[in-house]
Amino acid sequence: MRILITGGGGFVGSRLAKASLLKGNDVVVLDKSKGELEGYTHPRMQFMQGGVEDPEIVRGAVKGCDVVYYAAWSFAEKPLEGFKVDVIGFLNVIEACCDAGVKQIIFPSSSVIYGEPITTPITEDHPLLVERSRAPTHALTKLAVEKAMAIYYRERGLPFTIFRFWWAFGDERVPSGTLRKIIDSALRGEPLYVPKGASGSVLYVQDLLRAFEVATLSERAFGKTYNLTSFNIGWKEILQTIVDLAGSRSTVTEVEPKDWKGSGFLTGNWILDDKRIRDELGFIPDENLAKKAFREALKRTIEARRTGA
């Protein structure tokens, strides 16, 4: 099988590339830079430098591919920029997919499109309140791509699968600018604050990779949207774990949500319901492994901040 991974140099895309190669697939990576694949080579991996905004480059990358993993994303804060890069770029890719006879496109979306939790746990049928999102442009462009996939499936017959998740982490680190700031404060021994009751569903990248593998060319997954999660955790527990692992003097204090003035990432109860993927695809995350991996990844992230690595 030949797989195109757009945004293959990024956190998710690079890991999808390596996992796909380990399964014996041929992989085409399309990205503006090698990013996290810098220095990595494989005889069955082809790197094409360029962005999804360029229709000609996209057509060349898609040619001969069976499946596309669409992991490219700009994370633009302004709607105009977000639509120019992310939405138009996606349309370039999906048009090329239809013309080239691609069999499926899989999209790692985000729980950010739910806007704010109305009910928990959050199911895939939760209202998509993008206008209430902490990152409205990100939410709006993700939603636009999701809807475009549904239209192309109906009108052009290109199967899609969508995964929504809150916060993914890898073995090497836990990516988040907000988390890095918290760690830096802990290393300085400063008091830490968190909204009372704030929580979310964390996703271990190994579970994400397994979900992609299970869904790829599975007719049961065609036209479906799935929440993904490895385990649920509260922000207070995360901060206390950071303090313990860092050997910090910091204290962790909960603040009433109505009085919270800090990062929006720390707000709300982002507990996702993953019953659908369990029931339909038989996908069960490895919760115990993920919890151990999260703690180890936090350790590595703390040490990286401590040493400036």
C-alpha cells in the first residue's frame, strides 16, 4: 500500500510516517520542511518539499497513492489565513484524491470543534459550537474540512474517516506551550493555579497510530467520525505530578472557574466518549501503558526545560 502523509514532518505526521513504514507500506511525505523527520531516511519513504496550497505539487504527491493521511495544518489565528492555507489546501488535496482514485482519506481533527462542553462525556453528536471555542479559527477550519469530506464522500464517492481528540502526547515529550510555561514556573518554585474541576481525555500517540491502522481501508470506518482517548485526567493531578517529578517547592491551588484568568487550554471538562470506536471497530486503548508513558513523557519534558535542551 502507498500512503501520502501531508504535514508528515509534524508531531503526528512524522509518527504516522514511521509507523506506516514499519508495517511495510510505501510512504510519500509532503511538507514544507522535514521537521521531526530531519535526518531520518528509509528506502520506501519519499519526501516532497512543498505545501498543500500548491495544486501542482499536491497532484504529484497524490499520484499512485491508495490512502491519504491529512495531517497538514497551519494553526493560523486569523480566519483569512486559516482558510487560505488549511481549507483551500485541503480542497486541493481532496480534488487530487478524487482524480487519482485514492481509496480513503483519514483526518486527525480536534475536539476543539465542540466549542465548549455542554454535556460530558462528549459524544461525536455533541453540538459543534465553534463560535464558543477557545481557538475559534482553528475550530472553524477543522469543521470546514470535516464538512468538505462529507460532501466529497456523497458527491464524488471518496471515503473518509475522522478522528477527534483533545491532547496527544508522545514518548519523547508532552507538546504544549501552556504546559511548558507551567513547568518553567514549577522549576522556579512559583505557586501554580488551575481551574477547579478542569479535566480532559489524553491520547497516547501509540493509540492514535493504532487507530489509524485499524481504520485504514476498513469499510466499517468509511464516512465515520470517532472520538479517541487513552485515559481521563484532571489538570490538578497533572500539575501536582509536575511538582513531584520536578522536586519543586510549588503549591497547586484550585481557582473557581468563574474567577480563572489564565490559559483557556486549562478550562472545561474535555472528557470524550469513545464508545463508538470501541463498538464499531473494536478499538480499545491501552490505558495502563498510556498512563505510564504520560508520566515518563512528563519527566522528559521537565528535564528538557531544566537543561534548556
